[in-house]
Amino acid sequence: MDILRFILVDAECKRLNCSHQQFSPGDFIKTAGEDFSEVMILSKGAVSIESVGRSGRVLEVDRFEAPEIIFPCVTFSDDPIIDVDLIASTEVEIILIRRDVFFDYLWEDKERAIAFFGYLGRQFSRIVKRLSEVILSDLREKVANYLLQLYENQKSHVIRMPHTREELARRFGATRPSISRVFSGLSEEGIIDIKRSEVRIINLEALKAIAEGS
């Protein structure tokens, strides 16, 4: 059962007392700290999920495209407060359904409930994968800045590494495999060349661009 397409049928939506909201590109649909206790179904358009980091830089954490239920795990949690901003990327239509009405609707039909929980699992897996990508991207910036600092201190394109991978992992609050993946990626892109405890910077401008989040 395609739970989303089933709900979006006009007759079902009417039975669930759905309400509709329209948004234009750039409109804030929800902001961090707002209540998120209604089921929000993106029936048209695309929504950007953004977060503001400590440095003030805005980061797109994820992007939802219709049809999609937006963060149902938050809606059905004990504390349904959203911690990110939801911004319309295109012309957007949102369908709202009261949480208790939606919950009762699921339990009317076992197959419907199973389909919804399967949907939750797939969405959760996708979001976790996306967050891993974001974290790794942030780690690339940290490693790039670290290498540039060594480059400036040692005044050479060939850098002697004063820290082991384990020490760098602790320094950046990451795992050793994540650190290794970042270094391997930079090497595969032709930005650096690694030989044991030495790193040769091949493309300084590209390294600077990564450090700046470009």
C-alpha cells in the first residue's frame, strides 16, 4: 500500500478533515522551536530543511519533495518541537491533519498501519544517511583548515603531520575511519598526496575553498 497516495485521495482527505496551506518560494513554513504536533504532508513542491550552525552559517540539512510526510517522528514524539527551519524551495502546498485523527486513521486498518511504519523506517534511514553526509562535509572543512594551519606554520607545501589519525579523531570529535575517509577523499580528488606522516598539498586553492565551505 502506498500510504501517501492513499491519503491524498480527495475522499480520504475530506474524511480526515484536512486543511491546506500554500507557500511561495522563500517562505518560512516552520521555524526552529515551533510546535510540530500536526501531521504535515507535502503534497506539492519542495521544502528545504535548514539549520544555523554556531558560526552563523546556514546549512541545508535535507530537502523534501512531494509527496512526503515531513518529520512524522517529531509529530508523534512526546515533545513535538522542531529544531530546524522549513523553507519553501518552490511553490508549495501542505496538507495538515490533526495528530489524533491521523493516529485513529492508522489503527482502523492493520495493512495501513504496517505501511506507515514501513514508510517511517525508510524515511529515517534516508535522513540518517543524509546527516552522515553533512557531518562528513563539516569534517572536511575542519581537516582542510587544520592542513592550512600546518601549511602556514611550516611554510611548506610538504607538511609533517604532528598528530596521528587517532589524535585527530579526538581533536575533531569524530571516528578514526571518518578521518581516514576524509584524507582518502582529498587524495583521490588530487588535492593532497599522503606518504605516511607527510602530506603534500597539490592544490592549495581547492583546499582553501573546502576550508571556507565552498
